[in-house]
Amino acid sequence: MVFKRTVQLFLLAACCILLAACGKKSEVAEIPVEASKPSIPQTSWTMTRGGPQLSGQIAAPLPGQMEIAWTVTTSNMITAEAAIFDGHVFVGTEDGVFLCLSLEDGEERWRFTTEDAITAAPAISGEVLFLPSNDGTLYALKTETGEELWQFGADDKISAAPTVVENPNGEGEWVLVNGYDGTTRCLNVEDGSVVWTYATEDFINGAPAIVDGKWVVFGGCDAQLHVVNLKDGNLVHMIPNDSQIVNSIATYKHMAYSGNYANQVVAFDVELGMIAWVYEDKNLPFFSSPGMSDKLLFIGSRDKHLHAINQETGEAAWKFPTGARIESSPIVFEDGLMAGSSDGRIYALNLDTGAEIWRLDLGEGLVASPAYGYGTLIIGGEDGTIFALKESTGSAVQ
């Protein structure tokens, strides 16, 4: 009887469980889940202006209000743009010292000394780094240790950043470098041997840009935009404009854009070999390199303003005033831009309207162009400080 009673109780309990499962679901308290923070874009900055097109664009959202994460004090002013790669910052100074620093805290990893000022960004291709110096040498160094692999000597200073490109004729890579001796050189990355050279009639201060993967494009002090075949260095077009082009150009699709010493911004149609439009404002030159969005270009002027110009028409879209001249080149994000000024501030602006989103006063004139990677902005100051900026805790662009 006891066994029978136990079985009856067991069956009754099982039926209750089944009936409950078929009936109304029981209320379960929901546990609130904290919204995860947006992940930091794992983007590097391996050569000047962010890549071979020299567009100044980066595929990342504009950071919210930034703050100083760390600083490093050097012995001389910094006009060179930095590179950011594999958790490290690479930047040179006016006294010829090139530093590799930890991106996390600024701790020095290694240094390399040249014979003259370093005024341009290096270019990085994996394990090899290419460093230009005003001592007239392009140095190939091991990215990890700074050990010299080879060097190439030009006939005058190299004040322009090199550009690394894939060899269009086969496997491997080439490094392109413009010299103050008026010559563009294409070198093998493995040993620095010359692939081809192209000579102009005056100084070249700007880096070579790559358009459509087949043309090397740059401006010079001969007041020409040069379009050269990447495969063999043969001239495709020389497009004259009204004055010297003293900085790197920017490109977007088949177009090239540049400021010049005649106080103009000029749009060049690289494919057709002609000027598309000319923008003029005040009687002051544009020393900044442009930054590009899909519709506008952004360029700093010695009139203390950042100018936004319609890419297709050359008409002014907006101007943003700062407290001093702008020679630093802007970085264009997916939904905003950042620009440095000689007034010592970094400005974050709306792309379409130029409305200020935030600013940060670094207290030191900014002539060098910024670099951005792994959620960190790196910029050098005129007093020799290297600044690393990161988004403030709890900050976000709405």
C-alpha cells in the first residue's frame, strides 16, 4: 500500500508540472543589461594623410570630447606627422631624432638619430619602416627595433613623406619618395634599388599620391601638377597653375586638390589633364594639405580659418575661425573632422555645417598634422611636446 501511495503521489506531481507547462508562462524578472560601449576602431595610420591617396580620411566615427592621455617632451619643435602601427607611435623631431613610443603610455621603445631635421611622416610596410630626413637620406629600418636595413641618398634634403605602393608589374612593393632636388624616385622596398626616376625643374615638398592605382601625382615649386605613370615613371600630364605648390596634395577618385602660393585652392582633373576650378578667398596662402569627405574638401589657411569647399563646383560651403594660422592638415572621420591650429587647440567640427562639436586646448602651437589610430590622436607641438589624446570617459558624439 505504501508503494502504491508513493506512485500515486509521483504521478500527481508530474501532471501538475505538465499542466503548468501548457498554461500561462510564469513571469520572470528581466535583468537589465548594460549597453556595451562602442568598440575602439582598430585602424592604423601607416603613412602620411592615412594612405596612398593622401585623402586624410579614416573609416571611423568622430571621437567624443578628447583629453590628454599622455605626453612626451622632446628637445626640439615637431613639425612632422606621426605614424601609428601595431601599438606604437613613430615620430621625428627637428633635431633629427626619430622615436618609437608605446601607444599605451608613451614609453620609449627605441630611437634612431639622423644628421638633420625630420619634417615628414615615415611610411610603414609591416616589418619595415621608411624614414625621410633633411640630411638627404631615406632610411629603411626594422619597425620593431629601429635597426637600419639600408639607406638611399638623394642630392638634397627629403622633406616629403614617402608612399608605399604595391608593385603594379608583379609581386612585392615599391616606396616612392620626392626630394628637394626635384626628383621623384621609385625604389624596391627590399634593398632600396632604383626602379625608375622622374625629374622636375624645381623643389618638391609634398608626398606623392596614387590615383586610380596607376598614376603618381604631386605638385612642385615649378607651379605644376605632375601626373606620372606608376609602372615606369613616364610623364602623363603636366598641369600648370598660378603658383608654387608647397605641400602634399589630396586626391579623391580621379581628382587632385591643392593649395598654392597664389592664395588659391585648385582642383585638377587628373584623367583629363586640366584644371576643373579655382577657389580664392583672402590674400593669404593655403599651407595645409586638404582633407576629403565624399562631397567637400577641408583646408586650413593662414587667414586663421578652416575652409570647406564643394568638390564639384569649387564654391565655399562654410568657414570656421580659429585664433591663429592653420598649417596643420585636418583628419576627416565618417561623421566629423578634427583640425589643429597654431592657436594650440584641436577642433572637432560637423562636416556639413562647420559647427563646433568640441575643442581641446593643448597650450602649444600646432603646425604638425595629426595622426589617428586605435582610438588615439597623436600630434606634435611647436615646443617639442608629443600629445596623445583619447576620448574622455563617458564622452560620446551625439
